[in-house]
Amino acid sequence: MKTVYSERPKSFKHFEMKKGFYISCKKGREEKAFKEVSSVLKNLLESSKEYSQYEDIDIEKEIKKEVDLLHSNPFKVYFQYSSMLFISNGSSVSSSRLYNLLRDNQVSFVFAHRVVPFDAFFKFEETLLCEMIKCIKTDKTYKILYEERFVPENMKLRVFDCITSNLKCTVDLSNPYYLIVVQALKNFIGVSVIENEKFNFNFSKDLNRTYEKEV
């Protein structure tokens, strides 16, 4: 989905983002949407027991790192524009896992509309994108959810060609098992693979609102 803007977008923040979330909201409510979402995500981090899954690293060191993060805020605004935000996830928990926790806890938001996770954010390279989709099983179906903002020409075509030429499984546009999420921003893409997503990433309390559709 290509979005056209008449104003000049704000520049990237001066830090690296490796994973995070795209958030949509009503124009002028960007700050409130960020505070709302980041507060809930931080609470989910504090209450989750995800740290136990890291058996091959220094657990004590990792826990200390997470405690330091939680005393501040592991979620920061990376890019902001009218009615949208890209926020970084600085914790060791994947964005897709946090997204599933939002769903499991039946979270809804007042200011944020859609919350879309991406587990990697990088300057577009086919090899890196292929690495992100190699987990997809060949006996399952998939669909690509692609949205772009301020991108160079032919970005969508390059992304779709890369994915479709490297996957042997079947496309299902109505009821896919996997949803390959690609959020393109300038020369970068955020990517995640989500299973059984039925709600178009909608977390708004206002269920009658019209949202962006999948492409």
C-alpha cells in the first residue's frame, strides 16, 4: 500500500533500530499513541518470563541488561509523521512475540489504531529478506502484507519478486496460514512472519473505524 504525503517527513532518529513496530493513529495523536502502546508493551515485558528461553547466553548479564532497559524505556520513537509512528523495540524479546502477548491479553487502545510488528529492520537486501522468510514451511500457505512510505521506485516489485521467487508454498489471499509483513520506509524494510493473523493488526476500541487494507 503506497501512501502519498504532501508535507515533508521528519528524518530518522540518530540511533539504529533492529526491530520494532509500526503504529497508526489519528492525526495529532501520535505522542499519545506512542505513550499508550509503549506503556502496555513495557508492562508485558516486566510480567513475561521470556528470559528463560535464552539458554546459550549469560543469563545474569542478560537479565541485568533487561532491568536497565526497563528502568528507562526500551521503546523509542524512530520515525514519526502525520498519523503514523515507527518505534524501536530495544528489548531481547521479539516484536512478534510481544504482538502475540498483546493479542493473548486482549489489549485494545484508545489512541493507537493498528500495531504491526517487525522482527528485523534493515536496508533492503535480498539475502537478508530471504533469511527472514526461510522459517516458512512449504506445506503452508502465505500472503504478503506490504505497505510503503517514501520509498525509491520499484521497491514493492523488488520485495515481491524476492519473496515469491524464493518460496515454494502456495499463495492464499483469503485465509493464509502465514502473513509476511513488510513495512517499507525509505530504503529500509521491517519484516516479520505472523501466523494466523485475522484482525489486520487492529487494536482500536473503535471497531467501526476503517483501516488500511492489505495489499
